[in-house]
Amino acid sequence: MALLLMAAWPAAASLPCWVHGAAASGSHVWLLCERSEVLRSPDTGKTWTTTRVADGAHLRAIAFLDERRGFITGDAGALWQTTDGGATWTQRKLDTSDHLTSLATAGQHLWAGGFGGTIFHSPDAGATWLRQPTTATRAIKDIFFLDHRHGWAVGWVGLILRTEDGGTTWEEIRTPATGWTLASIRFRDPLNGWIAGPFGQILRSQDGGKTWNMLESPVRSWLSSIHFDAHGRGWITAERDILASDDGEVWRPLGLEEWMFLEQILPVQDRLWGIGPFGLMINDGPPEKPWRPFTPAFSPNT
């Protein structure tokens, strides 16, 4: 499947590795290669350097607190940390054998979610990590915190978790709206949130995630991520398109002229980047402005 997708995408948009996640802080951008490396740019993508994190490691999620302090999670509780913007990485091991698939930040707080409903929390910018109890046994695919208290997580077979105390206690939400794996969750404020998943599923909550209702979706394809900007406008990445909404209620396909499979919308200063396993797209203005493929130039490993 990956080879077929690569053949269909614009050659100019190709990347040197399978990109599994991305993070940004100020003008700095980091792209996470699934195997062993990070692609990093200090100048919003004008120049790039490839840095090896660990030989043979399976890297799963990346997050940065600022332009220097960043974190990567991997298999069997592996965690890497940088204090120099990603030039060098130090590995440590959290007290779990579960794979850690997602990261969330709020101020100096971090959370890592993974297989088996595992969640770890650091209140001090990664200096210490403690496991948070959950009743979940299914894998977490995405975790999101609006602030240091209000957080949510979604995952396999319709898993939805919510907390109002920073994760000291997590409530598992059971809803008949879905039994499929859920890909992404975002809240615009403590009450209003959205979930995206397979077959065009868009779920909406107006009570902090206690209850969820299905919204009408214009597509039936896999929806992989959600992003809301400071003006309340939303974007959802789909298999061959991007869905946009001005209010979160009605979603419309943008109809990309040059499509590629995107898995994440990343705000980089005043632009939005679409991040895919093999390519990037950039939006320079309002949602209706066309997205264009972006071709990075990379330097050798450091």
C-alpha cells in the first residue's frame, strides 16, 4: 500500500523517510522518522539537518516544550530527551513494557500515552515521570491537554478517556456512537471537543467529553487528525483531502488540486503545514487558499 501511495504522490513532495509525527516551536520544526532519525529545521523549513536519535529504534511520537527542550517516545517504555533543540538526544526508560504512542504538553507538564491504556505524567518538564491509573486496557492512539488539568485520550475500539484533574483520575467514556478505533481528539475549550476516526467519523461533544454525538461527514474515508486555530476554525486530515470548518458543526472538503495522504496539521508560525508519511503541504493563508506541496532540502546526518 505504501508503495502505491508513493507512486501516486508528487515526486517533489517526497521525504527521505517515513515521517511518523511532527512538532514546532517558533521558527523551529521537527519531523519524526519512524526509524531512528529526526529531520529538524531552525528556520521554518528553509534549511534542514538529519539527526540520528538511536540505531534501530522505533520512534512513535514527538513533542517540544520550547525551541530547545523536546521528547520522543518509542517501544517498550523508551523515551528520549533533548535540551539543545534536537542536535543530541539522551535515552531513558519509563517503568513499563508498553509501547508509548502519543505525547501531549501543557506548560511544563507532559503526558505520554500508549498500549494497554498506559499513561505517564511529568509535572516538571520531563525530569520525573509517574504512571497515572486508568481502567483502560486498549491502546491509546492520541492524547490531548487543553491546560494542565483538562485532558482527553482516544484509541483502539472506541476508547475515550477524560480527566479534569491533570490525570490524577481518568474517566472512561462509553458511547454507542462508535466501536471503531479513534484516531485524534481536540478540544477548543473545556466544553467543546471533536474526535476523528475511520469511515469519515466525526464525533462532537459539548459537555467536556462526557457525551458524544456523530456529525454528518462529507467523506467516508479514514480521518487521521484534527486541528483548531485561535479563531476557532478547524481542519481534519482525510485520505485524499483536508476537511475544513468555520464553526466545527459543518465540515467541507477543500478539494486539493495535488493530493497526498496527510496525518497531521501542524501550525508553524503564521502557516499551517500538512504532514504526511512521505510528503508535506503548506497553507499560506486562510482556509480557502490552496495548499501547495513543499519540497525540503536536507543536509547529511550530524
